[in-house]
Amino acid sequence: MATPVIMPKLGSTMEEGTIVRWFKQEGERVEKGEPLVEVTTDKVNMEVESPASGILRAVNAEPDQVVPVTQVIAYIAAPDETVEEPAPTTLAGEAIQFEAPVPPIARESEKEQISASPQAGEVAATPVARRMAKELGIDLATIQGSGPRGRITETDVRAAAEKARARAPMPAAPSPAKAIPLVGRQKIMAERMSKSAREAPHIILTIEVDMSAAEKKRGAASYTALIAQCVAQALEQHPLLNATLQDQEIVLNSSINIGIATDTPDGLIVPVVKNADQKSLTALDSEINDLAQRARAGQLTLPDIERGTFTISNLGMFGIEEFHAIINPPESAILAVGAIVRRPVAVGDLIGLRPVMKMTLSADHRVLDGAAAARFLQDLKIALEQ
């Protein structure tokens, strides 16, 4: 009996994933444990291993297609076993419906994927060819296929599009602006941030900190590491800031796991420092640097981005002095850290030039009120100034 391949649930908040690429073509042999398909969430790309050895059959999810978790996306069958492509189902066997995202233009280097046999009266074409033809407005019935059994391929559609452009008159006006499809990790992150802003009533508080003592205390460590250390200490005294709202219950997390928002070539990602309250400043600085480097190189693994309980977003290096961050669900708070600037401030009865930094806390008002958030910021300010 054929073994189903499903879209795995790679995290507690994951509801759907996007197919990046298949490492095997339909009809090829695959061994159990061998990388079979790469999928992406809002956090990280992961390789999914084959659940069995056999022949890849009935692939029904293409690259860039968004698929709900637990949906069957293919089967691993015996060499002499035939599997007809079924309607998309979950492991529970219930038929589901989903919408395919707006597809980007396929890359020339992509291999053609073999689709299931066409129904009566349907033109035989690969999924990539169908997608491209629809995007370019090409009628597949007007194309002569060059693939196996006359199947239309991506190359055939490209050739037909080139011929159509050659016959068309020169445009009188410039082409429209380029559109970038909202797909993959960026799409999922946009959906989660929109949901957070819509469902979690944000209370936003800002406080200013004299960073004179922090400048001396941090030594060779980064300001982010020092702030993370002080945040971890403050969270011990204010557990509601380290809580999660689940099924109408406020769950106080037993671990303090601080996510550090990191800018990468592929967009924002939040690697997590586990048990930050138990680590020295040097250890925190080393781990944050390691996570940031691996994030920018695309080398993070799933454990690196899981189980965050509080997030720090530092835009001070860009000269941003103050901003409001959106809570990263299912957490209850996020700290936005601005640039350190030298300003004249009152020092006793005198005026002195001091390094000053603004911190803005966004907190879920369903979990805590303004006074609880203010007390956390007040203790965090004291920790940094002392």
C-alpha cells in the first residue's frame, strides 16, 4: 500500500507551508530518510525526508503552492503500484479546499514537472507550463508540445510567447510597474502580523534610558546582548510579560526564551536564545552573534527559531530612535529598541551630555494592563542604568 507524504506541522503556530522545490521528480525512486521536498514557513526553510522507500507518485503540489498542514502532497509507492492522483486530503481523510497563490514567473533553470494524465479534452501540459501560459495569456491549444507524448513544456510556452511578442506592435506606452508576488515566508509572516495586529489589542509604552553605565558594563559585548540580559532579569520579576494566551487561559512560561529579530537577505527572521536568564553576558553575546550569522547565511534549523517567549527588535544601528513593533504571536510582548544618541540631560542640578536610548514596549492588553507593562519597563530602565 502506498505511503502518503504530507505537509508537516513544523511548529505550534504553523497552519500552512509553501512548497519550495522537489528533490525528486514524479516516477523517480527515493529511499526512506532521503530529502524529498523543501518547504518554507514564515520562519525557516526545511527539508522534508521521505517516509518510505519506493517510487514517487501522484505529486499534487507544485513549487510556490501554499498547502495546509497534514495535507497529502504525494505518495511513495512500490515499483509496480499505480497511484491515481487524489483530491487534496488531510491525514484524517477529509477532502479540503485551498487557493493557490499568485504564482511568480518560473525560472529557466527549473526542471519540468510531470503532471497527472489529462482528462478527456484537456491539453497535455506540465504544471509549470499551465501556470506560465495562464500568466502570459497564451492558449495552450495553439501550442505544439515537444515533451513526452506531445506534452507541452515550459520551453514550448516561452517559445510561443516570444513569437507572440514578435508579431505584436511596439507598445505606445511604458510597461506597467513590476509586481512581486506575496508568497512563501513573506506571505505567511504578513498574515501572522496582520492577525496579531487585528486580534491582540496592543498597549504601547515608551521610556528613555541613560546608557552611561551600560556603555561601561558591556565591555566587548553588543548592546543587544546587554539589553537581552537585563530583559531576562526583568522577566523573572514580571512573568506576565513572558506569558502566552491559549484557549482563554494565560499560560506563564517556565523558560525565558528571548527572540532576537534579525535582518537577512530573505527578510526578517527571529532566532531564539533559550534560557537567556541562565547565561552570562559573554555567553549571550556569543550566541546572539552565532544565530545572526547563521540566519543571514540561511543555516538556521527549526530548533533555532522555536519556543520564543519574548522578542527584542533593535533598529538602533539604522539610526531609528523610536518605533512601535507588532507582537510576535503567540507571545504577549515585544520590545522595540532605538538608537543611542548623546543629548543634554539634567544630572542633579547640572546639565550633562549623556548617551540616551528609547525603548518602546508593545504588550497584549488581554494578558496585562498598562500598569503591569509600566512596572516592567521601569525595572528594565533601572537595571540598564545601574
